[in-house]
Amino acid sequence: MTPEELSDLAHLRRARDFIDREFAQPLDVPAIAASALMSPAHFSRKFRAAYGETPYSYLMTRRIERAKALLRQGMSVTDACFAVGCTSLGSFSSRFTEIVGETPSQYRGHDHRGTEVVPACVSKVMSRPRRHRIRA
């Protein structure tokens, strides 16, 4: 790996950490790219090459991951939507359904008491959102 590639990876990790830390803030690709000291287009290409998904997709996955935790705790769908930084309940519900495979209300309605005894590190891996395709 060249020194330039190593530098790019360090900047991309910084941007990914920024997303992980600030997911509930109003973020867009230019703001995230600025944290990586890259132009938005260059950043998007490099991020996708390094992590296999676009920066926005990664951001939404983090938001849905956090929303799942809030819904397991009994928070309303609307409150969870806004708590994770989404501004449209419809878009949030659509993206949640796309990633999780069921609506936020369906997910919230499940009995999540069994996950209370699982260590947080294991729960985080087990509950990490995986994209599901909706069949029409």
C-alpha cells in the first residue's frame, strides 16, 4: 500500500468514526467528506471502495441500528425516528423496512425481553441491521 492510500484510509476511518459519533445530527455527504478532508465525489468513491457501501447508506444503517435499540426499549416510532436524526417519518419507516425486513411498528411490537440478558457487545453484533430486499 502506498503512503497516499494509507493516508486516505486514515481519513476514511476518521469520517466513519465521525458518522458513528454524530449520526443523530443533520449530516450530509459534503459535511462528512469535510471531516475526511476530501471533496464529496472523491470521498464517496473512496468510502464505497473501502467499506462496500456509500457514506449515506452507512449513516442510515447506523441510524437504523440505534433506532432498533430505542424501539426495543419501548420508545414510540415517531420519537425514535427523530432521536436518530431522521426528519421524515415516512422515509425513516421505508428505510427501516428495507434494512430490517419489517416495519418499525412490527419490530417494536416483538417481545425483546430475551435480549436483556445478552451482553451489549454480543447484542450489538446480533442486532446489527442487514439489508433485506422487499418482495413486491
